[in-house]
Amino acid sequence: MRWGLWIAALTALLWSTSGALAQGKIEALWLGQAAWKITTVTGKVIVIDPWLVNNPKTPAQYKNLDAIGKMDVILVTHGHGDHLGDAVDLAKKYNVPVYAPAGLNQSLITLGLLPPELSIRFSKSGTVTPLGPDIKITQVHAEHSSEMVWKNPATGKDETHVGGEPIGFIIQLENGFKIYHMGDTGLFGDLRFIGSYYKPDLVMIPIGGHFVMDPKDAAYATKEWLKAKFAVPMHYGTIPQLKGTPQEYIAALGKTTTKVMVINPGDKLAF
């Protein structure tokens, strides 16, 4: 156990932008839960599941939406508040489109939260290229739910609306590097297909349990099915139910060729 934790800590140090590989071409900033800001080889910025203002794990500086800075596209994996988060406010503030499950995008349009040009519908297996032909974003299945809760300003009451089916994203960047943001998901057999067909280099994998995979489930998916070069655990420790820890994930993985990077919200990785 101690050896595994030491390896994880050393890996995170070596691959963080504050370490020796700060000159890496791809930067991934973790903002807590499933929220990420990815800067690509050519400087394009992809923001994923931006739950920031009310996220207890988001560093204080990033709770100010002005601090996020330039972005080019927002991706949302499903309609739950800890993933949709501040996507609507960011889209309007920076005039950038939100790509999400089609049903969620339609609800955002129908409720008047975003105009159609900022709420782009597409679905599983669909690939879009909003940042140019060299960056491909594909939806894949996730095993979860996706209802969207919205407070009606006219009544002051919460309403539940269609959130579309939950998804993950395969993001292929300009140099061919592939990131698999898994969103919220449990184990399902087609993770084997996703691993063999898309061959992700980096998986951003939920480990908290209760609503998503626990560390043992996540370790099985990582080692047996996804077999990525790198994995970074996420979606744990924000609420009491998400009890899974990176240490448990590493212990369950055992010997593997996947390099696990354990970082804190506000830390960056470079590839």
C-alpha cells in the first residue's frame, strides 16, 4: 500500500506543470469533482462539467467565473447539477457553445436558458469538430442517470426536466492524444469496446462510489478493459456518499502498466 502511494505521488509530481515536464504541449487543470479545463496543443481551451461556484473542492480563485479565462467550447456529460453546474453562465459570459446529450441541450433551449447557437445537440457515437478538423469530440455511453433540476423563477420551485442520456467524451487532440472523460458511470461491458476501439491515452475516471464506480470497480475497468497509458481519479470526496479514495483505487489496481496520477483540485498535468 505505502509503495503504491509513493509511486502515485511521484508520478503526480513528475507530470504536474510545476514539475520537470511543465513544457508539455497539453495541459489539464482539475477544478474538483468532474470539472476540467484542457488546453490543447494549439491553445484551444475545452472546459468540461464546470461545477465551480458551489463546488466545495473548487479552489476559491476559480469560483469567480472571470478567473477561468478564455475558453472555446464547453462539454457537459449529463444534467445533474454537479456537472451542468455553471455551464449556462459560462456559455453566456464567454459566448461559447455547450455540447451535451441532445435531450439536455433541448431542455436548455426550451426553457430559454440558452439560444440554439449556444446549445448544440448531438448524441452517442456522434463526432463534432467545433475547434477545427484536427480536434474530434465523440460522445460515448455512460451508465448513470441525467435528469436536470431547474428552479422556475416564476414560482420559486424546483422542476425536473429532461437531461438526455448520460455520456462520456472521447476527445482526440491535434497530435492524436486521446482523453476519455468518463463523466459519471458505473461498470458496463462496453467499456471493453471503448477501450479497444478508441484506445484512450488518458482516462479521467470517477472512483467515489454510491452514484458512480467505487475504487474496486474503477480499477477493474482501468486494468481489464480501458488499458490507457494514464489515469487520473476524480469525482470523490465532495459529499459524504463519495467515500472512495485514490489510495483504494491504487491498491485495487495492483500491478498495471497504467500510470495513475493523483492530484488535488487546482493542480495541472502536462502531456
